[in-house]
Amino acid sequence: MEVKRVILSIGSNLGDRIANLQEALNQLAAIGSTSKCSAIYETAPWGFESEHSFFNICIEFWTDISPEELLQKIGSIEQICGRSRTSGSYSSRTLDIDIILYDNLIIDHENLTVPHPLYDQREFVLAPMAEIVPELTDPRNEKSVLELWTDLGQHAARRHNDLVLNF
Ligand code: ADP
Ligand code: MG
């Protein structure tokens, strides 16, 4: 199968957040290759109350596995990194990996929606994405990441210039 460009959002708000992000990058290396990794952005939790802030990154990733297989793989990587799904929708987690874009596909399955349904409302996705792929467009509306980020108009995320991940 052909290699496709995928944009992944990776977040952690529990435990050693930098180590969790690094472990995600290490595990992802088994199924593809990362060509760009954003800086780490710190934001307050979105959609629920918690005292733990989130560390988030976005990566440009190349893989030949299908969207469904990729969803399964990121699920097992989340498991490996110790995430538990005890409560309902939004909760604290050691690691959350979301598929934001997969090539220019539009997918609307029961367990997988691509582009990710809420990414254009989330500064913690758009800020790191604008850093690495500002010109990439959303296949649903042809808007660029930079446009989407400008439209959102939020600038509360703190960019950590001093923290470095290896990929
Ligand atoms: P969230 O990421 O919204 O905080 P979860 O990580 O617990 O919540 O994901 C819940 C479900 O979202 C997953 O079981 C998965 O099947 C589904 N899902 C749908 N679209 C996507 C996507 N683009 N990337 C990742 N998960 C997705
Ligand atoms: Mg998720």
C-alpha cells in the first residue's frame, strides 16, 4: 500500500507528561515515520474540570496502514501508556492520540470520523498544527490550518520552547 500523510494530535495530562509524549513517539515509530513534530503546548483541560493542565503536540506522520488499523494501533499505544477508561466522555488521561487528518480522506464511520470532528474548535490542536503544516487544507471546506486557527481567535496556549522530544 502507498504511504499516506497523517496528522496526529497527542496529549497527556497525567503523570510524567513529557515522558508519555515521548513514549507515544517511540511506539508510533513501529508503524510509520514522523517527519515533523511541533513544540509542546500547554493548555487548561478542555470540556471538563481538572487541576492538571495538558501538554499537547501535533506530528506529521507517514504510514501505509489503513485508517481503521491506525485507530486500533493508537488504541493499543494508549493502553501501553496506562490510560484507563473508567469514567464517561472527557477525563484525565496519561495519553490521548487522535487522528486529525488522514491524507485527504473524509471518513464517517461509527467509530472513526476524519477529519476529527472538533479539531477546528481546539486551540491545543490548531496551534501546534499551524506550526508544522500551516498550508495543509481541510478536505471538507478547503480551509487551511492557518485560516482555521486565525478564525478560532484563541491564543491561550503556552508554547514550551525549552522542552525537546526525539523522533
Ligand atoms: P477524545 O479523544 O474525544 O477525548 P477518546 O480518546 O476516549 O476521546 O476517543 C473516543 C473514541 O473516539 C474512540 O474510541 C474512537 O473510536 C473515536 N474516534 C472517532 N474519530 C476519531 C479520530 N479521528 N481519532 C481518534 N479517535 C476517534
Ligand atoms: Mg482520543
